Amino acid sequence: MATTTNNVELKQLEEELQAAGVNTGSGIGSSVDGSTTTVFGYSADGKPVDLGSTAQTVLDNHVAVPVTDPRIAVIESMESLTDADKEILISLIVG
């Protein structure tokens, strides 16, 4: 199983794995134990499986890009709002 202590964005990582030729046909998943994240694939019957050595290389080079809510991007691009108003609106989305 591939492991890392860095942040992982699974959707992004799955695309990177596919680009590297790693079969992710049944999807990928992860588990966290302390500061270590283990990434694995799924067999056709839903059991975790090792993705192979290439997956570790891809994971070692993976730089997670945080997913941004598209509503936040719209708010940030609105020139008619003050920065304070943008902060208020964004806080309503992210809590």
C-alpha cells in the first residue's frame, strides 16, 4: 500500500494515478493512522488492494490542491464588494 505523511486530495490523486498508468478502475480510498495516510485501490468486490509501486512514486510527488467551493470563487471575483463584505459572505459558506 502507498503511504504518505502529506495532505492528500483523493480526486486529484486518482487523476494523477490514471495519468501515470495506474489502474484505478474501481476507485481509490484512504485510511489515516496518526499522521500517516495509506492510499489503496478497490477490487471489483470492494476490498482494498495495493495499487503497485508506481502509485507510491505518484503519491510521493502528489501536491494536494485544496478544493475550493465555486461560490467562494465567485464572491472573491466580485469587484463591487468590499473585502469585509467578502469575508462575511465566505464565512456563511465555510462556517
